[in-house]
Amino acid sequence: PIPCVPWQSQTSGHVRSNRRNCWLCIWELYCQLGGDRWSLSAILTASMFAAPFCVTFSVINTMAIYYNSTSALPFKTIMSLILLTGFVTVPLTMLGGRLGFKHAPPMNAPCKTNKIVRFIPEAPWYHKTSVHFLAAGFLPFYSDLH
């Protein structure tokens, strides 16, 4: 299991109630749940936020340059953003992954868990993912009608 939760590691927003405000809680949880490839997980976490953002930014900025727009960012600004990501965000994410992996406390489940596997019944048709996608797609248009 690899946690691909870039917004938690990037914004430092996860707070534990009985401990410190920790930006490495996601890595502690990863270790507690049996994960052992923290470095791959940290690299994926850092890149899954930056890669789509960079691709989108590149396309929009290229179109702005092509149309001679004044909103196109200059090359120096683009390089400073890339260096900032490469030398600040990625190392801090790797540091958080390493610290969370090394200093993770043992898993303390809040309730008793059973080792016996229970039968989970089949979900009704209206709980299927495809029905939810259709409902979510029609909902904005339905609200316009009323």
C-alpha cells in the first residue's frame, strides 16, 4: 500500500488530537499499516502533486507565449519555481517520509479487531460506482431546471 495523498504532505494540515501537530502523520500511518517502501512512497507523493501542475502550467504558458500574451511568465520565473519545487518541496517530503518511517509508534487500534473473516453481502445496484457517476453528472443540470 502506497499512500498517494499529496495534499496532506504538502500543506501540513493533518492534526492528531493527542499528539503534536505533525506533518509526518501520513508516513507514520503508512509504517503502522505495514508499509516498508517509504522512499518510493515519498517520491510518488511529491511527484503526484507537482507533475500534473507542471504539465497544465506548461500548456497554458506555451499557449500564452504563442499568442504573445502579457500573462506569459518569463523564463527566470519558471526556473525559480522549478528550483523551489526541487530543492524545498521534494527534500522536505523525503525528510518527512524518513522521520515518519523511523519514529512511527506501534499501531494502537481504538477498538478490538477480530481475525475471523466476515461475509460482506453484495451491494444493491444503486450503490454501484457507475450509478454514482451518472447521478453526479446529472445533478448540476437537474438543479438548473428547478
